[in-house]
Amino acid sequence: MVDIDFQRMRIFTGNYTFWYESSQLMAQQMANKNKKIEQKRKEMMEFIQRFSANASKSKQATSRKKALEKLNLEDIQPSSRKYPYINFQMEREPGGQILRVDKLGRTATDGTPLFGQVSFTINQGEKIALVSREASAMTAFFEVLAGKAGAHAGTIEFGKTIKVGYLPNENAAYFAGAGDLDLINWLRQYSEDKDEQFLRGFLGRMLFSGEEVYKKASVLSGGEKVRCMLSRAMLQQPNFLLLDEPTNHLDLESITALNNALRDFKGNLIFTSHDHQLMQTVANRIIEITPNGIIDRLMTFEEFLVSEEVKRQREALYRGVLV
């Protein structure tokens, strides 16, 4: 692992996760150490001020004054890395019924089946990683769940208390009609609170600060668009998230912030990503959709990848299907 920061390059043994967690731990330990030093400094200064004029205590006061001069706080350099603040707050707690999908199916425009016979029920606290051999099948599945496209078979039933937040893989449609809207006015479309200071603060959390909030939505980079879409999703305060490749175009710091946010999220979630770490650390249930049904397992992503039982079921489901 090579860490480039403070215009220096340092090499660490281990992967990114080990480096990130170790660096966070070291920073916390140093902060705790400085807190203790500051407390000790305060106690010594109080002693010196109280007894410096007292003849019987003057030697002790002088001794502590010398010790105080040697008591230095260790510098904690702020990292040059910038992490967006991603935090999905729910408007309300979900009820007992979350989502029920029954025999759902959809075909491509050429008649090729994308997925079929998809049936499952989601319980509270479940975070589902969606997988498939075909990326187009997963995108179509997210669009059907989000109500952006119709199914060719089956039914979907969300609970009455469920509020869905959707982050599509392709977000061009959300910016195509933006015209000359700046970021404040683009975000204002999706916010109940129209106050500029509120919107500025929200954009600032997503690393759009100062004059950047007046940048035109039509000229944003891919990563900036995803951060705007995440802002939109957070403003909705959903208790159910549908995320189709949310890490696309994001830098490592943003992916780390998103990973932490999804782990902390108290609602339900269906997502897919090429980021192995996100799939492994967030999901507690894996569903693979195929043209002939699903593979559904309560296990981690890595366990799913190496399961011989899953491999046998996948072969059976794809038997006779051209892929």
C-alpha cells in the first residue's frame, strides 16, 4: 500500500482496509494522548499560579514550571484528503412489511429474457447485494423496482411505510434538462427546504464549497454528478435504498465515505457494485437473478463467491440459456 499525502510518499505493508483502519486508529490514539497532555498541562499551570508565591511550595512550583516547558503536544497534520459527509437519515422507521416480489420477469427489446421467476421477501435490517451475469439485467431490475420501467410478469409490493431512494447507474437524464442551473438551484428542485444557506451547507458536505456551488450542473464531471445524486437521495430521507453501481466515477475517499454510510444505514438496501469491499462489508444477504429464477443466500459476498452449492444451483438455472 502506497500512501501519498503531505507531498510525500510512504509505503505500508497490507491492503487498503488495513491502512485506512490503522491510520484512523493512530490519529485517534494521538488525539487521546494530546487530550491527556492538555489536562496535565492545565493541572500544572494551576499549581504554578497557586503556589509560585508560597515559600514552602516555590521549589515544587519552579520544578513543575520546567516540566511544563518540556510538555509539548504532538502535531496532528490534517490530511490533504477530502472525504464527503454521506449520511442517510430516515424520515420514519419502516414497518413490518418491507418488500414482497412475486414471480417478477422482464425481457429485453429483442425478446431476450433478462430475469424471470424472481420471488423474495425482505425483512427488517436486510441489506441485499444483487448479482447477475448480465449488468443490463440488474439495471432493468432496479428500474422496475424504482417504478421507472414496467415488468413483463409478476408483482412488486412495498410496505405502506416504505419510502424509496433510488440512485440509477445512468444519471444523464437528471442533468440533461438542467440547462443553465447552478448546483444550488439544481438541488433546490429536490429539497423541501429552499433556503440557500441550507442548500449551501448540504453541498459543502459533498465537497462543493465557496463559488463551486454556482458551477453549472451541465458541466459536472462523472464523480461530481454522482455526489449530487447522493445529495438528492439523502434529501429524500428514505428508509429503503436502491443503488445501481453507486461507486461508478467516485474517487477512493468518496467510496470509503459511502461504504461507511451504508454500513451505518438503519433501513433496508438493495445494491450492486464492482467494488468488492463494499459488497463484502455492507451486504448480509446475496441474491443472484437469472432468466429462470434466483439464488438467494443469507451469507457474505465472499462466501457466496466460493460456495459450491451456489455454483451447482447457478449451472442448473442457466442450463439451456444462451449467455
